Amino acid sequence: MRRRTRSFVGAIVMIAFVLIYAPLAMALADSRIAQTPPLVQSVLYAILGIAWIFPLMPLIRWMERPDRDPA
């Protein structure tokens, strides 16, 4: 698969993932995090804001892989 195609497929997968992750993170924040002290809230919001990157790192690496030579 060419890099351009991988980038397109990866972008679609990332958008789908974020569309699922964002409401789940918001529901968690609304139900559980809102009841914690402000300092804990800040840390948890930072964690939720960065946590989506880790499951997508293999996908990003796959997308950025160079094309193979058609030898």
C-alpha cells in the first residue's frame, strides 16, 4: 500500500477513534471527575487529553512508514 493511501486510511481511522473516544472521555469527566478536588481534576483532564495518542501511535507509525521499492 502506498504511503498516500495509508495516510488516507489512517486519517479516517483516527477520526473514527476520536469520535468514539471524545464522548466517552466527556462522559467519564462529567460523571466521575467533576466530583474530585480541582487539582485532581486538572491532572485527570490532562491525562484524558493526552491518552488518545497512545492507542493511535502504532497507526501513526504505520502511516509514516516509507513506501517499498517495487523491485
